Amino acid sequence: MDTLSAFAMGRACKGRALKVFDWTKAAEIIRDEKPANVSAGLDGDWEYTGGDIYREGKIVEDDYTYLSSTWATPQICVDGQYRDCFVMESETKWSSSTKWPDEAKAILADQAA
């Protein structure tokens, strides 16, 4: 999606509930499926929002992903398979700036133990 279209969608959806990336679900998927690399982004806007969140078996915390939206759905991509991966902002303490909260890191730390 081009920048102008993304801006228009955001403006049209102003005031709607915000969907934020579900870090717990992502950690559980990674724990259970044990992929080497995982990315995340917004459906329909991966070019501008997507990036690696897990690379070569390690959490990536210096990514530049943008993982919340009122109109696009946050997704996870594991082994080329895209899946919705979000929670409504009203149901969590996470926001658009949340990156690997401690509870999600703990899920992955448990697998290393």
C-alpha cells in the first residue's frame, strides 16, 4: 500500500479501536514451532510496517516494526505462513510501542531452560 492510501485509511478509521500485536501469542507460536526466523507486520502494509522479531533463534529487539492499527491487522509470519496475531488495546497494557514485553520473553526463556 502506498503512503497516501495508508494515510487515507488511517484517517477514515480514526476513533476505531486499536489492534496491537499479541506478543504472548507470538512467543507461544515460536516456542511451539521452533522456527529460526519470524517476522511481524500489518496486513496490507508489510512493506512499511514489517520486520524481523526473531532471527537465528534469538529475540530481535532493535527492529523497526510498527505493529498496531485501527484498520490493518497485526500479523506474524512463520516459515512463509502469515497469521493474524493481535489483541485489542483495551484488553492489554501493550501499545504500539511495545516490543517484547517481559511476559513474552519469559515464555521463550522457559524453552531454553
